[in-house]
Amino acid sequence: MSRVLMVTAEATPFVKTGGLADVLGALPPALAGIGEEVCVVMPRYGSTSLRGEERILHELPLTVGPHTFTAAIDEVQREGVRYLFVDCPLLYGRGGVYNEGGVDYPDNHLRFAALNQAALEIARSIFTPDIFHAHDWPAGLLAPYLRETRAADSSLQSAKCVMTIHNLGYQGLFPRSQLGDIGLSRLFHPEGLEFWGQINYLKAGIVWSDAVTTVSPAYAQEIQTPEYGFGLDGVLRARAAKITGILNGADYAEWNPEHDPHLRRRYSARNLSGKRFAKQALLKELGLPLNLKRPLIGIVSRFADQKGFDLVAEVADQLAAEDLALVVLGSGERRFESMFRALAHSHPAKVYARIGYDNGLAHRIEAGADMFLMPSRYEPCGLSQLYSLRYGTVPIVRATGGLEDTVDESTGFKFHDYSADALLDSVQRALAAWQDRKSWLERMRRGMARDFSWEASAAAYQRLYRSL
């Protein structure tokens, strides 16, 4: 058994802005389930929702560079995992996690530096780990701070540090003028914190951690190329021997058509009648014609360039001209929101778009759609394609990152070139294949049989911890 202390900015069900929270809500319990002792450290924001918490430490002094803070530590135990919340209202008692109104907090460099120092103080006084596991740039300074701590305090001498990159596009970049705030000026050089004249928290984690993981094997290779490396491909290639890709899992407790509370009729690979009912119910709910003979394509996503919607915009009218219906749920960049609104307005009998997020509707789209479109420019792992496979909703994806690792031609449709023509061709191949009902049902059932549960991912992390 290893004692693992994870550091993160967010975790479900406490606070969530993206997929990082889903991982930190699911991976720690999965590790606990196979015998690891896991503690998760994160901030207590003004928006953090806690129940049954216990204040286990009233005063924890924190020193970050020239700054001193006092925090309290609250604990919630969930599914065999200790979640420890750093309660420092001066730093975290705000409405947002990273920003408000789309504007980043100007002291984010200090807020997350303090989180990493709090994790080290917790390691000395509350939970002594064998492994520190840092998640994304907010935990990027954990490894260099641990390095500095080891030099002055031997109590953590044998602890190792793992850094997981969930999305290399977000690196925690701050101006050089803030270097004095974090107390690591001596590490500001091209082989350390420095990145084109700025401070780079994620780079720090990559450089000084004992192992680096990404959330899929293909993404582990892609980030070592200029196309996907966001300026860090050289740093990563130099450390290729310590990089491992471990696929994220799917939370089948929530995403499973056999017991989904958002569906009026459940179904399984053995009995797919509920799938047909789900399509009919979804079309009725959204006010689209009840045409079950026409394929229904679903999209549930954040609207951003990363997700490939610039390609969709190029061929939107050609897609709408096909014999299909399209249902879209999501929000993000205004140009894509406007594009989907306009498409729905121009083709009201074929296209439905809802701007925003509705968890129940997301489940009903997964169940009711025949196909699910994910044309991502890059996708570190992706979860929607895993949900789609389990719901018998055939994925149409670009072959990148986790989409490449989890979808094959026996369960879905893939295109490789990042082009609108390649996307359109893949959709048309799927529409043609849909006409052969026997073959399509076999494809659905193969996808539903795929197992991307967290247990397999947790076992891979366990092996990595053992190797360290």
C-alpha cells in the first residue's frame, strides 16, 4: 500500500470548472478501492459546497516567499478518501476558482503557490505520503517546493512526486515581476521556471517531478511534437523516459443507460428497445419532427477552437443539407454560439441548439442520439466518447489523443486530417453505414461492451507509484 497525497484546484462534487474535477472525484476513490491510502488537498473557495466537514486544524502557518498567511484545514471523508480543504479566505474566499467574469484573479500565482506550500505542511503534520501527486499547473510548484523542503527537512526525503498533465494548453503563465512573491528566484532559468521570459508553473512540475503522466497514451506522444507541445515539446522530449500515458476512466455509476435516472426507460446491449424510446422522447422534448428513420447526431461540448468547431462552421450548411437531425448543447466562444443559433434558426426542422449546460439533457442526448460528434483539434483524453460508447451512440471523432485511443473503426468513425472535408467525409460514411441496420446494431453492441472503468486506470497509477 502507498500513501498518496494529491494536490488539485478542484474536485467533484465539491467544486468544478472542467474535466479535472471529474478525475479528482473518481480516481482517488478508485485507488482507495484497490488498497491505496489517499488524501486530496485543495482550496476551500467561497463557492465550495461541503457537508459533514470537520475542522481538524485551526491554524496552519503558510510562508510563500516574503508573504505569510494563516489557514485552517477542514476534512471531508468520502468513499474511503480524505479530502482536506485549505481554508484561507484572504486567498480563496471568492466566488470563482480561477477568475470572475472571465478575468483571472491577479494574485493567482500566489493563491496556488500557497496551496502547494499548504500541501507540504499537511504532509509534515497530518498525512505523511510516499507519493505526492500534482494535478495540472495549479500544483506545478509542488515539485520544486518539495525539492527545497528536502534540503532543509529530511522528513520528506524519500517521498516521490508525480505530475499529471490534464491539458497542456493551460500552463499557469505569470510575469517575471511576480517571481519574488513565490520565493523561487534562484530557479528562474531556461532549464527551470523560465519560459520565454515568463514564469511557467506547469513547466516547473514537469522539470522537477520524478514522473510525468498524461491522460491518454496517444496524448503522451502528441505533446512531444511542436504541433501539440504548446512550446514545451522540447522540454518533454528531453524527459520522454519519465512520461507515461494513462487513460482516464468513465464514471459508470453516473453514465450508464442501465440505471440512468435521467431516462424514463433504461436499456442495455441485450435489450435496446429503450434506446429507440430515448430517441423518440428526445425529439419530442426538443420539438423536432418525430422521424425515427433519420439519424440523429448529438453534440455536448464546450465551444472552443480546441473542440474543432471551426471545422463544423466551414461545413455547417452542407451538414444541414444531409438527411440527418442535429442536437447541440454547450457554451463557450460567442462565434460558435452564434453559429449554432443561426443554424437552428435556418433549419428548425433539423437542428436544435441550446446554449448553456443542462446535465439531465446531456444524459438524454447521449441516450437519444444515434451518433455523437467530437471533431477535436486536440483532446487529451475526452469523456463524452466513452459515455457515447456505453450508451450505444456511435462516436464520430478526429483521431487525436484519447479519441484515437478509445474509438476504432469497429465501434465508431474517425478522421485524421484536421480539415472540414475530412470531417464531412466521416459524417457521410457514418450516415451510409447507418442504413445497414444489422451491421449498425453490431457496431453499437461492440461499443457498449468496451470497458473504460476507473479500476483499470487506478491499477495503472498504482503500478507507477510502485515503480517509484
